[in-house]
Amino acid sequence: MAVKHATDENFTELTNSGLTLVDFWAPWCGPCRMFGPIFEGTSENMDDVNFIKFEVNDGNMRTPARFGIRGIPTVLAFKNGELVEARSGLMDQETLTAWIDELKGV
């Protein structure tokens, strides 16, 4: 499934249905640039999960503040709009996939 991009304005709409992972990132963040291809590559193999990227910048600070994002990359997991778990820091593909499987109850 293609990765979608969220802003403060469309965040709720993009996270309100199904299992959704949101990657909070910034272009100046080295670990974020390393994690981006892992996140996007994983999205291509999982059609039953929504993958969202949220660029933290001056115009999009309400949502990170709302969820207490203090470091990036941080990935939030939502089920039908409800936050169920958060993980911060760089993850490799195996760790990300195993976490998704846990979230799905596999």
C-alpha cells in the first residue's frame, strides 16, 4: 500500500480506520532518513495496514504536541483512530514487521 502524508489538518481522517502506523520524521534527522526506506518498503508488503508519514515542521506542530512527540523518528500505532502503542528510534525491517504482527495479533 502506498505511504500517505499527513498534516495537522488531515491527521484524524487518515488514522481513523483500521491499523495505521504513523512515522513522525524530519528531513534534517539522520535516523529518520535511514528509517524512511524501511518504513516505505514495509508498506509495499502489507496491504492491510495504513502507513502514514508526518513531517514535523513549523507548520505541523499541533499533532506532535498532542501526542507528546519529543524525539524522532517516532512511530505511533493506531487501531480505528485510537492510539495503542508508540515506539521511538530507528527500527530495522525485521523489528518493524514483528511489531506489526504483534499489533495485528498474528
